[in-house]
Amino acid sequence: MSIIVQKFGGTSVGSASNIKRMASRVIEEKNKGNEVVVVVSAMGDTTDTLTRLASEVSLQPQKREMDMLLSTGEQVTIALLSMALQEKGSKSISFTGGQAGIHTDSVHGNAKIKTIDSKPILRELDAGKIVVVAGFQGVTDEGYISTLGRGGSDTTAAALAAQLGAERCDIYTDVDGVYTSDPRYIKKAAKISSLTYDDMLNLAARGAGVLHPRSVKHAKKHGIPMVVRSSLTKERGTFINHSSKRSDRYPVIGIVFQGERTSITISGLADFSREQSAISSVLATRNIECDFFKSTQEIELTLLLQHGDLQESLELISEKKEQLKFDRFTTEKDLAKVAVIGSNIRTHPVIQGKAARELAAARIDFKLIEDSPGSVTAAVKQRDMHRAAELLHTAFGLDVPEMRKVVAIH
């Protein structure tokens, strides 16, 4: 028997009726002769509701206590889904992240998985049960509940699939696959039939919200195929593995964007390259990720990061001021980033120039970020994010009929 890991996002399990419907999807897979492990998120907007509750009782709640609070959302879902499966005649058991053997580091609010003890899950699978696991959470060496940060349920699913040697990991969401851009805002975005791990990682790391980058890294490392598919339809979805059917004639595969970004500009650096490396190392101690760009005079280094990471990042940088050797820093809010994603973009130098010209012609203020071989990224004002994304999607031919035939499923 093969093991299939299924992950259902918050909208997929956002109501009792949705949970019953997803239970039927799970049983369909079980009836094919597979062993099934299901990972679920909190119902609908539960996490946002709990976060608002915390803000009503504390101006700055401790991250450990936030983990205790937010982890309850997934625990509600696992119990309800397990009940629904049992009601439909299937044997099932629910596990919290800790009960499923997921051990993390101690970075509350943005923990990383260290190890997984799969024995509890395997024992229940051997007993013929469907195992339902709370996504987004684990337990630290001290026995404290931890959470994995935004998109953490994807990471839970992929990590479990890797540990269990699953045949594949199915990610059920409210869209029917991975698109050339977010179809909610870019109306001419096209669905992509298949992607390599590296292409998906580039898309996810730069802002494609359909999968978390850590989940793709787990899948790539262990060669676990992933499928992003709709929880509402039976369409094929997007397959992610080592190979892709995408045409190499089109180096650009997508335009992604992320809002709610804040910049920290550090001035008076003694050694630009050394300080950038040192800052990256300092932020990495708290699993904080950022993008870098520099001024033309190369006397300033600017970090672009999630707004929620601003306060902690400032504290970490301030604590290391003597070590980092800088004069001062300033911040700017209401920013976003827009990225052109492709394969080996550095071998196509015209792409960066074209992106810059298109943004400038549209009178969109931007700064190009020091980036990877697979992307060209610009920091823009939050208000310009969607306009910039749509502009670049058109400029790089992603919404013309010829391109849609290459990337879309028929």
C-alpha cells in the first residue's frame, strides 16, 4: 500500500459542511487502496480571529503564549474532521503536531522542523486508520507548543510526506493549481500544468502564496511529488517534481507579489559585503528572511522584510550595532515587492532591463533587489503592487494566447 499525504487549507475546511465534503475526498483516496495521512489548517479566518483576541488583552503578547493560542485553531479542525470520517464509517484518529512526533527548534512563531518521529503515525496506519494531523505546529525540546509561521501547514504536510516515504503530497486549496500570477488580481493569469521543484521554489520564495517555500524544499530534498489542486473540483491541478513540460522558449514563467513589507535602511557601513553577511546571520537566528538592495553609492544597505518582523529585526540589529559597524538606520512602511520569475534569468540580461523600463514608463517608483538567478525583484509602494504585477505580466507575454497555450492545461 502507498501512503498519500493530503493537506486541506483553511477555506477547504471553513465550515461543517466543507469538513464533511473533505472527509468524502479523504475516503475516496482511502478506497483506492492507499494509506492516508491528512494535514489540516485552522477553519477559515480562525487564526486571524485569535490574533485579534490576543491584541485585545495584550499590546505585545509573548510569542510563546501566541503559539499556545494559535495552535488551538488546528486542533479544532482535526477533531471535527476525524469525527466526520468516523461518521462516514472510516476508522480515524486525530493528532496534534506534538502527538504526531513533530519536533521543532525554539523560535516561537516561526519555528523550523528539526525531526519527526513517525512511529505514532505508522502505528495507527497499520491499524487501518486515517490519521489526521494538525498542521502549522510542533513541540520544542522543552515540551512547549510551537508554530511554524505563515504557510506552516504546507510545511507540515511535505515534511510528513518525506518522513513517511509517501507516494505524493496533495495540497488542496481554493484554486485549481499554480498560475502565472494570482488569478484573483491578474485576470489573464494562466494555470501551469507542471513545474520543477526549483521553479516552484522560486515562485514560492518570491511571493506565490499557494505553497510555502519550506514545503517545496522538503519535497525536493526527498523527491516527493506534489500536486496543487482544487478542493472544490476534480481538475488535474499542477504537478511539481524534478521534470517539467514547460517550454524553454519562454524564460519567464510567472509574476508574483507580496504586500505588507517594510524596509530598514542601514547607513554608514564600514564593509558592505561583510555587513550584509553578518546581518543575514543575525536575522537567521530568529528565522527571519529578508531581501537586500543597495544604493548606487553603495554606502547604504536596505532590507525588505515582512512588516510583522520589523520590531524584532530592529532589536536584533541594534543589539549588534558595535559588531555590525554602522552609523544609523531608518525605516519605511507601506511597501511591497513584485518579482519576475523564470529559469536562469541571469542568462537573459534583457529581462532585468525590460522590467526596469516598463516600471519607469508607468511612473512606478521602484528599487531593484539583489536577487537570485531565477528572479528579478523590485520593491514598490504598496499602492502600486497590483498595477505593477499586471503591467509586467503583460509585458513578458504571459497573458497573450500563445503563452497561455504553453502553460495552461487543456
